[in-house]
Amino acid sequence: MEVFFELIGDAESLRTVCEQLSKEPVLGFDTETTELDPYLGELRLVQFSTGKRSVIIDIRRFGSDPRANRDLEPLRELIESERTVKVAHNSKFDAKWVRHHLGCEVGGIFDSYLASQLIAAGESDRRHSLADVVQFFIGTELDKTQQVSDWSADELSQLQLEYAARDAAILVPLYTQLKERLEADGLTRVAELEFNAVMPVTDMELTGFYLDAARWRENIEAIRQERDRVADELQEMLSAGVSQSSLFGRPEINLDSQAQVHDALSNLGIPVPESTRASVLEPLAEEHPPVAKLLEYRGLQKSLTSFGENFLEFIHPKTGRVHSDFRQIGAPTGRFSCSNPNLQQIPHETAYRRCFHAGAGKTLIVADYSQIELRILAEFSGDTNFIGAFQSGVDFHAAAAAQVFNVRAEDVSPDQRSFAKRLNFGVVYGLGAARFAAMTGLSQAEAEGTLRKYFATYPDLDGYLRKSGDSALRTRLARTASGRLLKLRYDENDRAAAGAARRFATNMPIQGTSADILKRALRLIHDELRGTSGKLVNIVHDEIVLECDEADSTSVSEKLKTAMVSAAREFVKAVPIDVDVAISPDWTK
DNA sequence: GTGAAGGGCCAC
DNA sequence: AAACGTGGCCCTTCAC
């Protein structure tokens, strides 16, 4: 296919072409860069295409500091304009470069990567690279060989420029196809929600989260010493079951090998089940000291390997901060996932969390939704008693315990509250009696009885969960409040698979609506933070962390709370929403 | 040496 | 007969 393009490298033609392009309703939008990291590389090209006409802007021709170059103002206006839809594939990438190197936001985002993920609706075998999406929705091959070519050469080759133009041009027909499919599948609202969340996520990744390396190292050192001591004691205990085979002390067992540890424990006469995971070992720990020691070792070792020295490698040499990768549709439910490093799995202990703190003169605002998934479940079920437990305004689990066990709120025993709490969390996931018995120590019959009592207290909750599961299995579809879609695939002859599919499909609308709410909140707070010192630094499913000037902490925290409550209100009408906000020097509460 | 699978465990 | 949902990262093991 022959590709036509205009190469723009001077102020006058840039002004002219931007004025013409700004009249277009839809433009393909792409960038070429010399690196993958916007803090390390150069934004070389910005491309637009109407599908017929493609324009390549060579940013290098506008000097080494494009942020400061007034000649690029028409370009910034075009990029920021909400009137012209910008179709980009994984727009977060382009938005980061534009944000950092041109100093503007991208307005009117339509992201073909996110759109393709929404349409795939959880079908995991679908791929979402631009080439894959083009192949699937248009049916043509896209040559990506130039993607990794050298974009730092002063004279770009004809091949490179054609590639750059073609990548932008293909996005327009792709947009037509994707838009049609989004509408046909009832995904317009959720698509809007996703596209509006791209800029907040872009800014959050660029800002990064400050991690105090010195504090982190102190923590590691203390744990390492503890780990070495415990490992030694454990080796000693395990070798008691083995005949002395060497003059040089006991044979070493690899404590990280399940197989070796399993054998060693068996040799000591400890009846270890096939699995050696913590939940099956815990009941044995009291009677058998080596098992207790193993669990202690595992905890320390996990800390050291997942949250040890390696974590510090993620501190960026230029910014001194950690810039994780947030995948906006990381799970089929619509939840984010996070990697390199995963800031959504930092242990709760203060020792870790206090290493993430605000810079000098700054403070963190840490806000999270209280019981958001249970409130969503209450909303969906419409169950009067369940909603009533939230409306009572007191401790929810205690209120539920009072209802389930039919006692006055002030007479709820700690045990009753604990049962209610575990049931409340469990029902969201489709908890069964066997599992409930295992985690509480109740007999199977007692567990069944308690579950029955629970659902008798909340008959409409019971009804909702059954109906929701039935309908999902029948239609093989589930949706969240924003319309996010999940296609279920399972073998109906496989009972276990069908059971898992039911639990997944019942949980998805709840977990997914929580994700919808968070994404809506991200957009609202992003808009509210313009012109303030506030910046997003982290999100963890139902939690948002901001950093701002100490002087602004009160006003920013109020903005955050308002945004989060408003976002939830768009989806949850009948149940009160509660957001806990803390102003804190570090990521503790 | 590299990569996938499986076990294990951190978060919500 | 019966496994409570979603992720990422680490390690060992095993195949290539």
C-alpha cells in the first residue's frame, strides 16, 4: 500500500496544518520516540491522520526544548482539543510523551487498545497489539518492523516515515469498526469511562511515588538478620530426622523447595499433606515446632525476595521515584493491575508503608472507600436489611451480626462479629459451607446452619446472588453498572468448572463496579487537581493516594473526598457511601 | 541458558 | 463432590 504524508518541520506550515486538522472530527494519533521511557528519550515525531491525509511533525525541528517553544502552541491546542477525537493505540504511551515533552494533555481520547479489550470482554486468547486489533477488525496485515528502528537519526528514512504515517492512518478505519462494535455491545458508557481515565493514569505514572531507599534498606537489614537466624534454627530442626551424612555438619536442605521441605518434615514423622502452603500447615504448627518455624521462615523470605533490595532497582535515576506500570484493564473485571513494581501488594505493616512518603514541604492524602464492594452488593440486591445495616451508621459487621444472630447491637460478642465479618466478605466471592467451616473451625453442620441463618436474614441478597449466577450461566454474560461486559466460557458438563464460572460471574459485576467507580473518581479528581499542587501517586483498587503541598492539604483532601463520593453516587443510589481520608506524611494511616 | 508451569504469598 | 473472586512476583522444577 502506498502511503502519502506531509512532513512538517517549521512554524508556518505547522500553524496552517493544525488549523486545518482542528476542523476534523476524528484523527488518528501516534508518536515515535527514541526510547520507551519519556524521562530518558526524545519525542521525535507526532503524527495525525484523517485516514486519507497524514501529517508527520518532526519535533526535533522545533529545538531541544519543545516545552518552551511557542511555535508549537498550535500543536498543543490541537492535541488538547476535546472537539477532535484522537484515536490512539495504548494512548497512555503517547500521552506520557506529549505530557512530558510538550507540556499538554491529550483531549478527546479514543483508545483502540482499551476498546479492543472491552469488546473482547475477558476472552483471554484475544491479543490486543495494534497489528492484532487491525487484523481482527479490518482483516489486513500491519507491518510493525519499523517500530523498533532508530528514531534518533537526523534524517529519517522513507520507510520509517511511511511506517509512521501508516500507523496513524490505519487508526481511522479502525475507529469506525470499534465504535460500531462498542455501540452494538452496549459498551459506549464504559468506553467513555476508560478513555477519561487515561490522562489521570498518565499523570500518575509520570509523577511516580517517592520511596525512601535508606529506610527501605534498614528494614531489609533487620529482616535479613531475622531470616538468617530462623533459617539456621529450621535447618537444625529438620536435620534431626536425617542421619549424619557428612563430617562437615548437617546436610543442607533447600528451604525454598517445597519438595525437600516436605520430605524433611515427613522424615521427622510429621503428617504433612501434599501441599505445604500456609493454610494447611497452620493447624499443624502448634503441635510441631518445625512447622511453626517453617511458616516463620516463609514469611521473612517472602519479604526479602519480593520486597527486598530488588525493589530499590525501580527507583528512577532521573526522578528518584518509583514509576510503576498501571494496566488500566488489568483484569477481566475491569480492575487495574500494576507491575514493575507492583504497588498494589506492598505489605500493610508500617515498616514498609512508612518508606513511601511525601517530599519536603509535601504531604500525602490517603483515601479509601469503606466496604465499597459490600455496598455495591447491597445496592444490586436491594435487600432492605442489608442496606439497613449500612444506614445504621455504626460498625457494619457488628450491625450485621446483631441482625443475623438476633441480638441487640450492644450485645454482639466478638465471635459473632467475627463470623459476620467473614460471611460478609465471603458472600461476595461465593463462599461455601465447607470453606466457611475450615476458616472458622465450626463443624460442617454448624457452618451450614450459620450460612442459612445469614441468608434468611437477607432474603433478597440470597435471591439476588442466585439469580445473578443463574442468569450469567444461562446467557454466558455478566455486566457491571457501567455496562462493562464479561463473556463466560466454561464446559457445562464439568461441574467444578461450572461452579467456578458461577462464582466468577457473580463476583464480576461487584468487583467490576468497584473498578468503574474508582476510574470515575480518577477522572473527577484529575479535573479538580488542575491548578493545585495535588498529584496522584498511587491507586489500590479502592484507595487513592495523592501528594500535595502541606499548605494545600485540607482543600485537596476535601476535593478528593468529594470526588470519590460523587463517583460512587453515579452507580450506587440507595446505599450510603463512606470514604475515609487521612492526611499523613507517609503511606500509613 | 531460557522459558513455562506450579506452588506459594502479598495486596484488595 | 464440593476450592471464595482478581492480580503480580518470587522460587523451584523440568523441558528444550
